[in-house]
Amino acid sequence: AQSVSQHNHHVILSEAASLELGCNYSYGGTVNLFWYVQYPGQHLQLLLKYFSGDPLVKGIKGFEAEFIKSKFSFNLRKPSVQWSDTAEYFCAVNAQGADGLTFGKGTHLIIQP
Amino acid sequence: NAGVTQTPKFQVLKTGQSMTLQCAQDMNHEYMSWYRQDPGMGLRLIHYSVGAGITDQGEVPNGYNVSRSTTEDFPLRLLSAAPSQTSVYFCASSLTGTGGNEKLFFGSGTQLSVL
């Protein structure tokens, strides 16, 4: 069974700092990759996804992620964070043909104004 | 559209009690699922359904039952609540697929405490 590891459980940054959240998965076959975000008091929502093609994918609100197959990684990046990016971020993986998603434990991101 | 609606938002149960968490979606989605979220554990799949009349187990199905009599509704039943079922429960749906190859739409969650 696949597993997902998010390296940082809590991250605190100042506004305008650059962000990179790590995500590694353990599955040797073809995968679908996702980042979901949960803003305070809101539903989980999709930030971006990768199924195939260009390994650099762009999502909403200026986020992007790069799929590096050789490193089994799908790190999330944003060049300049805002206070409104304060949220919980979840990396999730689906092994193609399997049912459902395997989520990482989440990263709680706090942006200080 | 209301999207994915979960009720109740909060619930406190005593050990051994039973209850049903409701989930409804108005997007005509075929796929529906239930996840639980525990501190430091991420979300784990409990049960899912790829269409009316079809359900299957996820990663952590023990102690829970589901049914899918209509496309819109996917209730989750706790048969005899235990403290280990204290968690936040999320319902999620997608238009088609198996929950891993499409965007999932999530409900707002049900925070359940079992004493």
C-alpha cells in the first residue's frame, strides 16, 4: 500500500517569504498526485493536481508543485506567501487503478503579518 | 448548488450509542466517500461508493456501515460508538471515477466525540 510523508508538520513564515512544503510518497508505479488546502473554518479544497504531462503544475492562488519521479516527490511551492495562506495543507496520492486517496498527515502553515 | 452537505456539524455520543452521519450532494456525482481525520494522522478512507447500490470498504471500515440507495445521499452509520471513533468525519464526492483520478469536493465535516 502506498504511503505519503509530509516533512514539516508546522511551518511559520513571515509575509513575502518563499514557501516550499515537502511531500514524498512510496509507490513504484504510476500515480496521481494532489495538494488540498483547508483554510480556517472552510472545506478542504483542491489546490492543484498532477496526472501526467508537464511535471510542473500550477494551481490556484499562485501555488505550484513539481513532480520529480526519481525522487518520489511532489513538493508545493509559492514564491511569496500572504497572510491569507494560513491553512492546513495536505498532500495526497492515488495509485492508478486503486480506490480513494492516501493523504499525508498535513502541514499547518502560519503566515505572520 | 449547495455542493456537499453534512449534518450534524457537531455530535457527542456515549459509548455504545449508535447514530448516522448524513451526507448529501446536489451535483449528480457518482462517486461518494467518507474519510476520518485524526490529529497527526491525515485523512483515512472509511467507505466509498461508485454509484447507487454500490459500496465498498476503504482503509478503516470497522465499526461503520454505509448504504447508497440514491445518487444524492451517502449516510455513514456508527453501529456502537467507541471512544476510538472520536474524530472529524468528512464526506467527499466526485463526478465519476474512483476517488483518485478526479477533483474531490468535500463537505464541511462532522466533529464527533464519543465519551
